[in-house]
Amino acid sequence: MDESPAGILTKKITFCNGNRAQVVVASSTSRAFFISRALNTARPGALVVLVGGAGGISLGEMQSLRPLFVNVLAPLAQSLGAVVVDGGTDAGVMRLMGQARSEIGAEFPLIGVAAAGTVALPGGEPFRPKASPLESHHTHFVLVPGSEWGDESPWLDRMANSLARRCPRITVLINGGNISRKDVENSLASKRPVLVVAGTGRLADELGAAQERPRLLKVVDIADGPDKLKESLTSLLKEASMIDKFDEYKFFAESTQHLSERRQAATGTYLTVNTAIFAILGFLVKDVGVEGSYILLACIPLFVVGCVACLTWLTIISQYKKLIGWRYDQLMDMEKNMPETHQMYLKEWESYFKPKNGKETFGFSIKEVVLPKLFMVLYIVAAVLIVLWKLGSFGS
């Protein structure tokens, strides 16, 4: 057994059928990010969290659900290059997914997340007398702290968010009970759309029959057939992808707005500095009454400081203009991939900011650069006038 610097233990286990799997044992302080790194799976094309019935599914229900896994869920996960995450034990929907993956010869990672005190490893002592065996066709397992069924629920949610790596991610509910209800609530709280397969019993039928549903909870009936199930899964993955894109777009837009505010704050600061310099000059000449050569000694250094401040101001405006311009380009590229949105930045660019005849026609930066240039002209003119005045005084 190997231990990582993050306090995570990893080891390989071998099942009676010869299949091998990697086990990652997490502590209460382990972070999902480091657990994901320890699993060492490739970046997925999609992520599917499978929740639902375990011991509460009868043998007859298992037989009726088998085609759903063999003909729909496992082939779709394989075609998408997905990672599937479930509870990992040899029961219910987890057993069906493991067997379906093996039956079709799929290669997608199948990761079970279970509370350590509720499962028994092959060839080893169980953590408790009534521990459940792990499903032997899974490729990875994450054993998290806990000794009761349901202790793994928050970890399942964290692992799903970490493993997704910004790919489309959904949760599929088949059958299920109270623990599955917590899993569904966690998924919705994480903005992970949930597909409820009604007609599979218990919680799935209850949620399917509900009159009011959360926006991210969709329902498909198993009686609609495999084509409808595939269509629903594909559609929900597309919706999940749009949610991720919109969240990224929203974050990018907000951070760009903060950057614009910082640019305006910088302009306000340098405007205050230059105004203060002229106020000091007025104070020295008018109130203090500095005369003669002392005017040169007092004013010229202030003029130099003012010119340096204006040059720095111009540089900052130029740098902010480039950075904010690049961000607006990224936002417009994002909007091109979201044709169903209003595309505000694209329309704003076409209407106001797009250069005409090779020249910028509108923009705050165009007006901002006038202020430091104006102050520099005033400093230079004032300095020249004072020098000429003093030379005239010397000549007389």
C-alpha cells in the first residue's frame, strides 16, 4: 500500500474472477482534487453519476432493468469516453452497471465511492460483519470515512465535481430510496442535471410523478424505450455542457468588469495626483509667496514628477486596454458558441466598438489618454514659461 503526501492510501486489489482494480483510501481531511489525482484517470468526455436502488431492488426488477444498462447506459458511456461514478458495491444498479460494462467489452473508467466501514475487500477481512462486497467489474474504488450507508453521499458529489474537469456531467437516478434522495439533492445543489428514469420503482417513480420539479431535474419513462432514453441522456448532457459554458462565461464577464473598475480606479488615482501637484504649485506661489530662483527650485521637480506620473498613467491605460480587449475577444468567442443567448458583447462590438476604415470610433481608452497628455502639455508649457521668465529676469 502506498501513501501520498496528501494522506491518501492507494493499493491494487484482485477479485476472484481475476479482475484488478485500484483502491484509494481517503481520510477525513483528504481533498477531492488529490483523490482524483491518485485515481489517475484520463480527462473524460463526460461524467455520469449513477445513483439508485441497491439491496432494495428485487431479482425480478434486476432482470427488467438489465437491458437499460446493456443497451443504453454502458454503450453511451463508452461512445462518449465518459467516467461513470456510483456506489461501487455488488448490489442493485451498481452491479448492473459493472456487469453491463463487462458484457459489452467497454473500457470507460467505472469508479465506486463507498464508506470504508460498509464494504469488504476481496481476500481481506470485512470492516464490519454485515459489510457488502465490492462489485468486481469496477476499475477504481474510493473508500471514504464512514461506517453507515449514506456516509459516502457528500463524497460522491465532491468526487463527481472534481473528476468532471469541466466536462458535461449529469446524474442518473434509477429506482432508489432515502440515500438516493440525498444524492439527488447534492447533485442539484452542485448544478448537475438529474435524469430520473421513471417506471423503475420507488424514488424514481415518486419524483417522476411529482407535479412540480426543479429546473435541472428531468424525467423519462423506461417504457418509452431505448431510443427515447438515449435521446434524453444526450439532450441532458448537452444542457449540462451549456450550464458549464454559461458559468464560465458569467465568471469571465464578472472578472472583466472588476478589471474595468480597477482601470477606472487607476485613472482616478492619477487624476488626483496631478490635481494635487497643481494645487501644491498654486500654494507655493500664491500662499507661501515663493519668489526668485526659489520658484525654479520648487516648481521644476514637481513638473518632472508630474510628467513621470503622466507617462506611467499612459502605460497603465495601454496595458489595461490590451488586457480588457483580449478578455472581450474571449467573451465574444464564448457567445459565438452560445447562439441561443442574447450575445450582448457581440452586438455591442458590431454597433459601437468595431473599427471603421481602420480607426477606432468609440471607446473609453480613446478619451482616457487625453487626460495624461493634457497634463503633460500643461507641465511642459508651465516649465517653459517659468524658465523664459527667469531668463528675462536675469537679462534685466
